[in-house]
Amino acid sequence: MLLISVARRFFALVSILPILCLRPALANPEEEPPRYRVSFADASPEIDGRLDEPAWKEGPPLDLVHPWEQQTGPRTKTEARLLWDSACLYVGYECEDTDVVAHYEDRDDPVYEEDCVEIFINPNPEKTKHYYGLEMSANAVLYDYFYCFPDTILKKLDLNGVRLATEVRGTLNASGDTDEGWSLEAAIPFECFRDVTAGEGANGGSVVPDAGTVWRIQVNRWEGTDPDRSLSMWVPSGLDVPHPHVPDRFGFLVFEK
């Protein structure tokens, strides 16, 4: 039990340490990160953990990649999609997984230690180093924060009104069988970002983006538990060790209507 406790504390520390000590290993550091054109949903999806509403078909798939060969964890497929309407940004994940593990039950538990997906959101790209983090487990538990990278993580931040739900295709926390995977849907109100977006667009004091507005995001997935884990990402962070927090490498999110 002592070894498990030490391992968890070590991983929690590593996940929030500044990455100044990590050596960049970008093949082409001048290459611009990709763009994702997020579609407007005329009919908002129901947040039930199943991406079966017609609205999700409007969002093009975003596939995550495994940049690090040294990882010993599973390397299964993850597909994400994003949508928006006049109230929320929506993100959905489809995760293949033969053993779904998520024990934590309370808000802001360290869900990054288990099967979870993440989205990092920077609604004001002029401030490259400031972004919101939402880490969401297969058990529909949210850990959220605001990161003033690389110095300060505001862990006590709670984004109001975020809704999420999951569906597990198998048996959660039962390693004796073979699962198929899990899916997650999240609705993130634009009101959550008021402190950094209000008054920025043509809508005056509105927190809702205008069509054509550009944010920056990163989408990740942690799969498995220590010591066999893997990190997959939309945009490779360019580091020589698995680590997701490199805001200069976030992709661009373009709102379309």
C-alpha cells in the first residue's frame, strides 16, 4: 500500500510540474499546429454519454495519436468530436478499451491516474500560457482548473454548469473480462469563460463566440493505470517524455456557423 501511495503522489507531482525541465524533441518546431473547424449545432446533443444524435455527425472526427514509443500501456483508438451552440461548447469522445478502470467518484479527484480524457481550452490566444483544463474519467468525474503556465494551477476553480455523462461498453473496474470501450459527452457553458472572453467580439459583452472566432485547444487521453499507461494527443506536444502541458503546441479551434 505504501508503494502505491508513493507512486500516486509521484504521478500527481509530475502532472503539474513546469515543463521547463523537459527537453523539446519536435521534428519541425516551425510547423503550425492544425485547425479544427467546429460546427454549429442546430439541435443540441443530449448529454447521456452516447454520441448517437444527428448533431454529432456534423462534427468531423479528430483522431488522437500516440507520440511516444517508450510507453508500455495500451495504444487503442480514440476519436473526439466538437460542436457548439448559443450556450455551450460540446465535446464527445469514443474510446476503445479492453479494461475500463475508473474508481474515483468525487469532483476534483485525481482522475488522471485512471482512464480519462482531457480537453485544455484557451479562449484568448493572445495570452498563450493561460488555459482551462478539464480532465474527465470513464466514471463521469470531473477535475477542472485554470493553468497560468508554467507557474500556477488554480485547482480550486470549479466551472459552473458543466455537464458530462459516460457509457461503458463492458464492466467498469472488473479486470476479469474484456471490455469494448467507453464514450463520454460534455457540455461546457460559454459562461464558464466569461473572465477571459466577455466583450472581446462583435457581440459586445456576450460570452458566446462570433462565427470565425479562433480559440486554442488540446485534446488528450490517458489510458491504463501505473505502471502500464499511455498518453495519446490530438497535437503531439513535441517533448521526449509523455506530457500534455505544452500550450504553444495547442491546435486552433475555429467556430463556424
